[in-house]
Amino acid sequence: MAFVALEGFSGTGKTTLALGLEKLGWMRLAESAHVVSRVVPVAERADTAADYSLLGATMAYCSVISQLRRERRIVSEGYLLSDLAYARIRYDLGKSGAYPAMLDLCRTVLRQESLRPDLYILLEAKPGTIQARQHEKDDRERNITEQFRTRYYTALAEIHSELGEANVERLYSDSDPGVTLDAVVSLLKRKGAV
């Protein structure tokens, strides 16, 4: 069965698409920012301890993925590399020191074939779309700084390259969510993941 990781900056539609795939029978793993305690700062406010907490939430899925991957199609809203991209930005800005240790841990985890996604779908949207969707989020999860948005994609590309995670497909998610879901399903069929 397929294991697909949805990646993309906050507001590109990861949760909406994962919920759509869940309705089609996929097992959905919620983004780490959605499952950690609300006292853990996320988005632009996160720090070293928060980065470790966010990675820990994602790591908690590893056993689920390993155990159920052969029986269920799994979609994850973000995954290890998304956590790393945000941590890398915070590291570069001096807001967190977690990135080097997180990178080493993720490298070790991804050596386990059962924990490597079959496909990464990188969602991109125009700045106006992202801004509109950011306003729908609660204050805790908003990433409104342009620097975060633009740096996220370059940091993510660097991490993919460094870790050899090359099975990435880009998808623009500015459309109506139903149209975008149809595009994702079509992509998954082409890739043999459905």
C-alpha cells in the first residue's frame, strides 16, 4: 500500500487534501502542529523545545506507518522533512538550535525503507491564496512572514537533496479544494499509488 507525504507551506491545503483522501479510505496522519499540546508554540513562534516536540509528534507516527503500511494507504500532512524545513529556518534565524540533531535523527529514520514515503506531493499556492488561508487559521498556527514562506521551499529542497528523498511531485493548490483533490487522485493513479 502507498504512503504519501503532503508537503507545503502552511495554507497550501495539506489538511484539506488529507481529509479528502481520508474520505476515500486513506488513513490520515495529522500535521504535528495539530497534535501537540496547545501550549507548544508553533509556526514562527516555535523555539528549540518546540521543534523537538513537533518532531516527536511526527516520530510517534513511525510505528503506525511501519505496522499498517502493508494494510492501509497512508497520507501524512507533512512528515519529517517538513518538520526539518521549519526547524532549519528557525535555526538560521537563531530561534532554535534543534536542527542539527533533528537532521541526524531523520537521516537514521529514513534509512528504514518502511518509513520512507513512496511519494512526496509538494503543494504550492500563490501568495494571495496562502495569505487568505492563513487568515482562516487560529493565531497560534499562522505563518505570516514572507521570509518564512519563501525560505520554506528552498530549505525543503535542500533537505530533500541532502537526504536523497527525490520522489517529489509538485502540485499547485490554488484551485477549489475539490479540483485539487481530483488532481491529487489523478497524480496518485499515474504513480500507481491508488
